[in-house]
Amino acid sequence: MRQAFRFHHDVGLADDHTHQPGWFDLVSMMIEGMRANADRAETEPFLYSMGESLAARYPLPDARTAQDRERDMNLQLARFSWGFVQLQPQDAAILLKLHALSADGGRGDAGF
């Protein structure tokens, strides 16, 4: 049975998790440039495609528990110095909290 995911994006990084200098700025500038030159209907498919490519290149192993999945996700995020996630199992869902820099510069639309 598939479980639903609810997504929470935390703007800012926890004190004990840092990001690689320049990495976020570079990605932010690229995304802002795309959005300045194309509308959301054009940029979203590209960003989803990039996400699918990353998932294919860096697949997660099968996980038996939410704790296993959280650990594996965090190992992959650490490759890119891109924050961390916390998974909180709930009744019929798993709440996913991403603790990373906001992809929207704090404007409230993380783009994912």
C-alpha cells in the first residue's frame, strides 16, 4: 500500500547542517533566470525532468522503515550539501520536512 506524503519546506538550515558556499547562489540564479525568461508552465516540466534525472542517477535503495528512508535520503542530500529531511510517520501518511535553503529566496514559493 502506498502512503501519502505531505511536504513541509523549512526556510533556512539548522545550525548543525551547512551548505557549500556558492552552490545555492548558482542554482538560485539559474532558476531565477529560467523563470524570468519563461513562464511557470515552461519551467516546471524542465525542473521535474531534472529531478527525474537526479533520481535515476542517484536512486534510493529499498527501505524497510521510515527511519531507513530518512537516512538514505539524507545521505543523497549530503552529496550536494543540500540540507536534510525528517520523515514523520502519521496515520495514513508520512510528513516530509525538508530543512534547506529556500529555492525562492524566502518568498514562499519553493518551486517544488
